[in-house]
Amino acid sequence: MIKSALTLPTSDGKADLFVRRYNPTRHDNGRTLVLIHGAGEYGGRYIHFIQRVVGSGWQVIAADLRGHGRSGGLPTHLDSFEQYLDDLDLIWSHFGLTAESTATFAHSMGGLVAVRYLQTRPERMQALVLSAPLLALRVRVRLFKRAIGKVCHLVAPGTRFQTVVRSSDITRNATTRAGRARDPLMRRSVTAGWYYSVRRALLEALRDAERITLPLLLLQGDEDQIVDPNWPAEWITRISSSDSTLRMLPGHYHELVNEPGWERIADDVLDWLDQRFRGILRLPVPAGSANPTTVPASHERNAA
């Protein structure tokens, strides 16, 4: 796996995006997977998952959202949710990504970002994979805290509040929980401006569900303590895609690619994507093959 990194100044001049790019080392199938992380974390937490994706021939682009990880900007703050979408425009433009060869994998709040991006820019990707997307919160924010936050959003949007998410609710993987607790790049508070920008985007994602027309795979753990695990089944019935799949994962918590057995989930994602990108595979022609147009996903993984 070959990694490079760069920073891109955002269009509003308020942040520099830290972007990781991973290229496959042994073969290139001509496809790019854009990875969008969740709230408070960053793209570098997905190295184990990225290694598996790169091993199947994909290029992977994993940026830190503004205010997250190594990117600039006020930590976990937004003036408007549109800032996230504009930042994705910058990534698509800088790397010259085309819909025909691009898919997105997005987790939690990153899933909300990806949904709004697809709803407002439907021509940017070929397929979308959502991992425990933020469609409704299960974590409860107390009424008085919401009231204070609403006032702050109007008069002092940079006011900061500690998150109410417990690490024990994130994953059953004790090693991941311990690493998360020690990680200096993790954000453990959000601003009032961020919270209410996300709430507004969530309502828009539900309102505009029918705008989703592309192939979509939605993965959801039924023991998720962070997002409401019941909402994906409702939301996916509202979209217009003729190729949509919801996979409920029994006993799984929120961070699906950190759960025990995450490798099987990653391989399922890659198999699903392969079925939707077979027409643009660029793999070596097997000896004696008369028709090298498509290669089974299992062969692709072995070739890596």
C-alpha cells in the first residue's frame, strides 16, 4: 500500500483539509473509494479497513473533515452543514474523480454527509455504502442542554459542549476502545453551531430521501447505542433507488469496521461493490482467457 498525504485549502478559507491517498501496490482496478469518517474521529482510524480495500485494487481517499483529526478549522464546529459538502466538492475536483469509477464508504455522521452530498449532487458517484448512518440519534441529549444549546447557536455558536457518547457503547472491541481513549486526535466536544447544523441536515436527509437513486448498501448493527437502529429500515423504503440493500447485523454495536469479525463485513462490502463495477475492472488478463472483461471478486482479492 502506497500512501501520500496533502493539505487542501477550503473554498471559504477557514480550514485546510488533511487528505490521505492510498494507492494499490500490485494491481489497480481503476476505481476509487472515498471514505468519510464519523463525528469526532478521523480518516486515519480506518487503516485496517483501508488495507483490505487497497488489497482489492482500489485507490482510497480518506480526508479528515474540517475541524477533525489533522484538518484545520475550529474543532467540531460548523457555520453551515454545506461546508462539509463544499469540502467534498474540493476533493472530487482535486483528484479528478468521475462518477463512473467512484464509490463512497461513509460511517455515522459521515453517512449523513454522504447522503446529503448524493441528494444534492447525484452525479458524483456510482454507488454508496453507509455504515450505521446518522439518520436518528439514540443517544439522548437532555432537554435543558438542548435549550441552552439553541440559545447559544443563535448568539454564540462557538460555545462548546461535551459529548454524551460513552466509549463502551461504540464497539465491543476492548482494544479499539482503549486506543480511542488514548488518541489525542479524537474530539470529545462539539459546538452549538455544529449540533444544530447537523440536526437541520438530518431533517433534510429524511425529507429528501426519494432523491437517492443510485445503488446503496446500508449496514446497521441492531445493538447500536449511538444511532437509532430502527430508522434505516424506515428510511430505505423512502428512497427511489431500484438497487438498495439493508443488512442488519445481529449483536453489532456502532463502529462496524471495528467490531469482532469486521473482516467479513469488509469483504461483503467489497463483493457488493464489485458486482456494481464489473464493467470497468482493469486487471491483468489471465493466461488463456478469451474474455477478460470481468474477474470474480474472490480472484481479485487473491491477486492482491
